[in-house]
Amino acid sequence: MKNRSIRARAFGKAVPALSLLSLATSAALAQTPPAQLVVTASRTEQIITDVLPHTTVLGRDAIEQSQLTDLSSLLAREAGFQFTQSGGRGSQSTAFLRGAASLQVLVLVDGVPMTKQDTTGAVSLEHIVLDQVDRIEIVRGNVSAIHGSGAVGGVIQVFTRQGQAGHTGFMTAEAGSLGTSRVNLGTQGKHGDLGYAVSLGTLSTRGLNAANLSQTLNANPDADGYRNDNHSVHLSYDLGADHKVGLRSTHFNGRFDYDVAGSYATPTDVHKGTTRIDNNTVYWLGQLSPVWSSRLNYSEATERNTTATVGGYSYTTQAETRTRLMSWTHQVNLPAMVLSAGVDHQTQGIDAGIDGVTELTRQRKANAVYAGLVYNRSGHSAQFNLRHDSVQGVASKDSVYLGYGYELNPQWKLIASHSTAFNVPPLGYLYDPYSGNPSLRPETATTHEVGVQWASGSQRLRLSLFDTRTKDLLLYDMNTWQFSNVSSVKNQGLETSYSGRIQSTDLRASLTLQDPVNEATGQPLMRRPKTLASASVSQAVGLLTLGGNVRYTGGRSDLNGNPDLPSYVLLDLTARYALTRDWTLFGRIENATDSHYQTAYGYNQLPRTTTVGLSWKFKS
């Protein structure tokens, strides 16, 4: 009865939002744009309306239209996604997708997993600058059967810039509140058999004091600044009509100030940190027969995190996560069916210490074999994926995805799926000399999902009811001062997203109703709201384009002993004016109503800020 009640409340809250979306879809449609392809959901290329998992694609046009600068801010507008930060820009953060925290959300940059192997198990989304990003794909739900450990809440796949036909040069410069500035320039295109994309950028702000001095003890009231220098390079070369080789290289170097509060801190302590992310890949693509294609990748990724405290008690920390990945995938295209298979060999490593003394050095191997099938014919679609992962010193796990879709008519489709996932503890959780626990078991999860999709022309509406159960949740136990498998959790809810274009108006909207609960205690999981909602509009009026986004985050609990965090609403406004074919003047106001809000108790977020800028883009 309780489960039925939760679902009933979810549908009751969703009806008004869905009614508004239905009104929008009844308007006259613009011409249908070219079909957008995705690869994450099934590891094969599909038109987005054919994809069975709830998937969102944000291309370069959507990124530029938002005028946002970092990945976490853009994702915060999407269904089921939430971002919390204990401090100013660049400070400790956590991403949530469908109520699953960073450790349970697999983030891939050009196919390479970005989860840190230290005691945070986090992903540094806040340091990934959108200037270097070409496309983002978000898949919600358990998809470990496709990508392996960590995909309990879903997968966020980031693709950096790549060369395309023709030649493009671009430059953007902006300045705004709090001493913020950004410059990005680059070029991309294709010359004969050589494809290229090169982009350089820098972003900086003096920030503000993020610590709320009325809620924290002994925090330094100084401004918490941030700087990020970044670049990306992609080169490819066609070896005839059927083979291609290439390399990708991305670099993000974030330097930030942060606050530490408590009885051991003093108001004169200075805290600084750096996060450097390097990701390098070489690859080969081959068309081995008219129906059989293959891809071979070798990648090396490194993330180095350092912090330094200067004051009454000075010290430095450092942690470096290393990932080497070799993957070989195959795809066979048959009538109405696509078969895929592959193998992964991964080496994960961590070096961490304090004051220059290394206290944790570990490395392990992770091997996987996987296969998949995608079927689409006569109104019926199906997807089946099976994967076996073997992680040295931890466990071997199988995971599965089974989905089915049925077209009621060309616009409406019913979708159902069953999937399992697992999550291996990071090396820091297992072997840190202070808090590690070598006896930890991997988390396991099961999701059942039913949904409906409406698609017509450029418009797409997706509604999903989901039920996810996770066992052996990995948490830090305050009683034992170690990481432990302390509980099981469940999250049931409704998730809906809409995107489309009506005449000259672009629209996006999302609504998430969820109930993440610790089954051992019956308490809600901290910092996860039950309601998330977002709506965006962009309207072209001659040479002027006006845009706006409103985002709602419901009330939620915080760390034990802290009061609950209240709900908040944020409004962002944008404008662009085409001066010439190549030059555009733009501006934005973030948090236009100057809302005072917190994503973590004791730390304030940015007030109203304004930015103006100029961009140039030339394409031959």
C-alpha cells in the first residue's frame, strides 16, 4: 500500500506539469531538424527517439545557448540531476543523479571513467569547462551492463571538440561580477584526410566569502577565488575510405581557495587547492566489411588533487588517481538488428599522502567482456546487454539490461526495462591507512522502470516511473571511523523531460519526484530533495534572442546535527544580439532574483551576478 501511495502522489504532482507540456505540443510545429544520434545508451548509434533508457543529449548549440561556463551548472537544469558544494567555485562537491551520489554516477570523458580512487570517490565536474565540450549525453538508471562499475544512478558521457567538414575559427571573451573573466579561442575543421580541433581557454573569478560566518566556527572571511586554464586537441587522419586513426588530449587545471571551519581552524588560516585533469587517447576506427565495424582505443587519464593550509597548523595533502584503459569494440549491422561486443582492460592506481609523505600507493586491474543487441522492427524495439566485470582483489560481477518498447502509433511509445548494476569501492575506501576497510563489498542495485514517450517533429516528451533498490551501500561510518557497507536504500519516483522547438521558440522542461530513503533507518538520504524541476525558453526576435531558465529544488536534510536546508528557486536570464554574421554580443544575469540559498549547511552560494561578452565565429 505504501508503494502505491508514493506512486499516486507522484502522478498527482506530475499532472499539472504534463498538462502544460501537452498544451505546448499541440502548437504548430517547426520543420524537423536532422535526427540527433546518441551512443551512450546502447553503445551503438541510435536516433534519440529510438533509445530505450531515459536519455538526454546536449549538443554544442544547446551549450552556447545556455551561456553557462562549467559542466555542473549545465547539468543542474536536467531531469534528476542535482549538484551540491561545500564552499565556493572549485571546492568539495557532490553530484546526484536519481538520488545516487557521485560514487554511483559514472562520468566518462571521451570514454574514460573519471571517478577518483581516493577517499572521496567523487568526480570533479566543477573543473570541466564547457568551452572544451562538443556534446553531453545523460543516461538515467542502471546501465552497468554497458559501461561497468559505478552506473547505479546513470552515466554522464562528455565528448570534447572534434573536427568537422569545412573550417571554423572561434573566439569568446566575457567579463562580469566578482571580477569574473573568460577567454576562449580555437579552430576546427577538416583539410583533405586530416581532421582537427584545437581550443584554448582560461576562466577566473575573485569570488566571495562562501562560508556563512553565522553558521560556521573560525572560518576565514576572505574571498574564495578560482582560476581554470584548459585546452583540448583532437586530430584524426583517414587511411583510405575504411580506416581512421586519431588522438584526443584534454587538460583542465583548476586552482581555488576554500574555507575550513571548526575548533581546529582559525579565522586567519589560508586554504588553497588545485585539481589538474589530463586525459589522452589514441584510437583506430575500421570498417572491416559492409556490416562489421571495429574500434580500438588506448587511454591514459590522470587527476592530481592538492590542498595547502597555511596558519596555526600548516599542512599539505596530495592525491593522484591514474587510469589506463584499453578497449576493443565491434559492431555488426544487420537488417532490423545491431549486434555489439567488446573487451576492456583497465588499470586503476592511487598515490596519496600528507606533507610530502606518501601514505597510500595501490594499483589494481579491472577486466570486462560485454555484448549487446538492439532490435527495431514493425513498432517493436528491444535492447539486451550483458556484461561480466572482474576487479582484482574485490569481486567478479555480472550485470544485465533488458528493455522493450512498443509503438502505439508513430508518436506514442510504451517502454519498460529491468536492469542491474554494481559499484566497486575505490582504492581509498579499501586501503586508506586511517579510514580504509579491505572487507568492503561492492554495492549492487536493481531498477525496474516503465515509461511513455511522445515524439513529433522536433519535440520529444518522456515520462518514466522508476524503482531502484541498492544493497551494501558504501558510507563512512562515524561510529567506527571507517568506510562500511552499512545499509540498503531505495528510491522510487517519477521523472519527466521535454524538449522541442515551436516555430522560433526553443523549449526545455523537466520534473523529478523521488523518495530516496535509507531502508535501515527509514530516514531520507541527506541532501536529496523529493522534488526537482526546471524550465527553459529561448525566443528569437529578429537579430535578438532572449532566454530564461527557472529551476526549483525542494527542501532536504543535511548532515546529522544540522538543520534541514530550505527549498529555493533560481532564475537565470540571457540575451544575444547578432552584430554581423560573425560577431555576437551577449549577456546574462544568473540568480536574477538574488535568492539566498545553500546546497550544504554553512556555505552560501553566489548572489545575483551579471556578465557581458563578445563572440566571433567564422565558418567557410
